[in-house]
Amino acid sequence: MTAEDAAPEGRPTGLKANAIGFVDALVIGLNSTSPAYSLAAVIGPIVALAGIYAPGVMFASFVPMLLIASAFYYLNKVDQDCGTTFSWVTRAMGPWAGWLGGWAIAMTGVLVVGSLADVAVSFALLSVGLDSWVDNTFVRQSLTVLLILVMTAVCVIGTELSAKVQNVLILAQVAFLLIFVGVALYKVYDGTSAYDSVEPALGWLNPFGAGGAALTGGLLLGVFIYWGWESAVNLTEEVKDSATAPGRAGLWSTVILLVTYVSVGFAVVAYAGPTFLAENAGEEEFIFAQLATDVLGGWDWVLLLAVSTSAIASTQTTIIPASRTALSMARRRALPAHYGHISPRFRTPDVSTWWVAGIAIAWYLVVNQISTNALFDSLTALSLLISFYYALTGIACAVYYRRHLLESVHNFLLIGLGPLVGAGLLIWLLVRSVSDMSDPENSYSGTSWFGLGPPLVIGIGIALTGVIVMIVWRLRSPAFWEERPSVADPDMVHGKER
């Protein structure tokens, strides 16, 4: 019996249907990727790898994301479950693979929420001149925890409130980025850049311009900057026109992100020049803080706020996939029933949401006690989990629709071949990530854990923990593991009523 089954008679159960529309879902999908923060975090390393061809590498990174977004769209059409990958992979490939996919989604939220909130706080303080507060570990971490609690409360209070907050944050973020791009390009053509600027050229869009090694490294970073758009699909049970709107929101999110990333990529590379960016690649997101001052002068707080609002928005929206996945798993008896509790007042998964926030806070504080580099290493491990569950979703799409792939060219290309190619690319990136992370020199700390790089150890540790938890729960409550794989119903595929 699920938490919903146990609800008093007459009381509304389940998530609040039709709470938000397509635009709201689109905004939440965009904010989940944290565009300004993602750009700030990876623009230096990507330029260090690809030089002036950084915009081309960002474009190439978009391809596997679009193909996997197609898989999300078509799987959501036949199964509007907030557990997304967990539910779909379970249907297509069985409970063992589905459970591991759900675990990967939940853990990505745990790993990244604390870091996002930390960046949000740091850049907000920098924007108002409180640089000393940023350097004060106790103050910064206390404000970070407070921000996580506030954003979690917003998630619990209601999806409508979440959407309204997100709408404001995305408008501010996009406006700030556009101002930065406009001023930076103006100074390039005006010859007033503080660096060795170069005029933009269409040839920068060639992802192979810097060679195959640079492209591979850039694609690994690209997985991170595009990750998060599927939050729109995790809200499928709460979105109007749930069979198609969430999937369309996910698809459009990737396209809008492409335009945003390539535009800012052109502006940053043109203004600062590849030499400066490559030499300062290790400074991470604070390169943006430096460029903000140089480009905007006394108005540098505009870009600093862009990064801050980006990270604030993503702090909130990143909790959504993890909490909804836990809810879905609990409903299917793949996790303890209390994770499936839905607030009678707000119609949101309150228990799973607070659990995700609590574990994320604990992870953030504990890992920070080891070192700041350890926190960055845990973020590097994200690419392993992201590649895994995205690839799993792409494969599940082709498997679930396997009896319909040859019915039309459309089905073969968009439902079968496309998702499989996207999954193949991500599996290749996953293997490359494991190879790169095995070398301790490739980590932020440069130290060795058990003879391996810390990010790989963290990734392996999370995977092994998931396997142990899965086996223990399988022994305690075997009902979920009695489910058997299925195929897409013909009537659902062709849009007919059953």
C-alpha cells in the first residue's frame, strides 16, 4: 500500500495536477541547468582545451543532449510519471536497471545542491561588496545552509510558487547575461577591451578545429553545462497537457541553452582572448567575476547577480528531480513508503523534499571539512552519474518502443536511432571520464584516494552504496522486483484512447 492509498477518504491525494503550464515548465527546465553559473564554471576550462573553438565545442555538446531530450519526450508521452528515468527504465528494462537509474538521479541532487547554494551566496555577497564575508568560512557556509532551507521550503509550499520564483530569476539572469554580451562585443569592435581581444568569426563554431582530444574533453564538460533541463519532465504530473508539454519544455530548454551558451562563449572568447582564459582556467567561476569588473566597470554587480540568481534558481530546481524520483520510487515500493508522503495542504512530496535537502546539507558540510577541493571533486563525479542515467534513458526509449520503430521513418529516427546514438555518445564519455578520473593528477586536489583520483572514488562509492541499499531493500520488500518489462501500447503510441 502506498502513502496515497493510506490517505483519509475525501482528502485530495497525489501531486497537484495542472498546477503550472508549458512556459513555467520551460523556465524551470532552464533554471535547473543554471546557465550563468554553468558558463562561469566551465568557460575557462573549455577555452583552455579548445581555444577560439570553444563555441563549437559547446555546440557539439548540445547534440547528445538533444537526442536524449527526444527520448524523454517520447517516453513521457506514454508514461507521465514524475520518476521519469526510474519509471521508464523499469517498464522497459526491468526493476534492477530502473532502481539504479532512480538512485543516480537522487544522488546528483545531493552532490550539487550545496555547491550551487555556496556559489549563489558568494556571488551575491561579492555583488554588494561584502568580499570579506565570502572569505569567512563560517558566515558563508551558514548562509549557504540557510539558502538551501529557504529554497526547500519554496519547493514544499507549492509548485505554483516555485514557478513564480523561477520566472523572476530567469528573467533577471537572461537580462544580465545579454547586457554582458552586448557590452563585451561592443568593446571588442570598439578596440577598448582590457585584454588581447579577437573579433568573432563563424569558424569558431567548428568543434573539430582544436583536434579530437580537445573535443572529447570539452564534451565531458558539456555534459555538466546542459544537465538539468529534464526537471521540466519531473513535473509532468503537475503540468497542464502532461503527455506532451513537459517533453516539449525539455526539448526547447536544450535549444535555448544552446543559443545562450554559444552567444556568451563568443563574447567571452572575443573580449578576453584565448590566452588569458587558458592561463586562468583553474580559477573556475571567478573568472566571470574578473571579467564582470573589466567589461561593466562599476556595473559589475550585474553579472555577479546573474551568476548568483542562476545558482539560487538551480538550488531550488535541482531538488525537484531528486524529490520526485524518490516519491515515484516509494509509490512503486522501491523505497520505504514514507518517502511517498504528499503534503495534504500543498500537494507536494514534502518528506522526500526535506530528506533530499537534509542529505545535501550534510554532504556539503562534511565534504567541506575535508577540503574545498574535495567538494569540487564531488562535482566532477557528477558527470559519471549524469552520463549513466541519460544513457539508460536513451536505451530504454528504443527498447520500450521496439515493436514500433519500423512503422515509419519518424519512429526509426527520433524514437529509436536518435536516442541510441545519444546513449552511445554518453557511454563513450562515461568510459573516457572513468579513464581520466583514475589519474589523481586530473582531480582538483591532485591527491590520490586508494590509488585513484578522488572523483572516481566518490563515483564508485555512490554506485556501490546504491547497489547495497538496493539489495537490502530487495530482501526486506521484494514486491517492486516482481515487476516485469513491457512494451509500448500501440494505442498510446498512436495517440488513441485505450
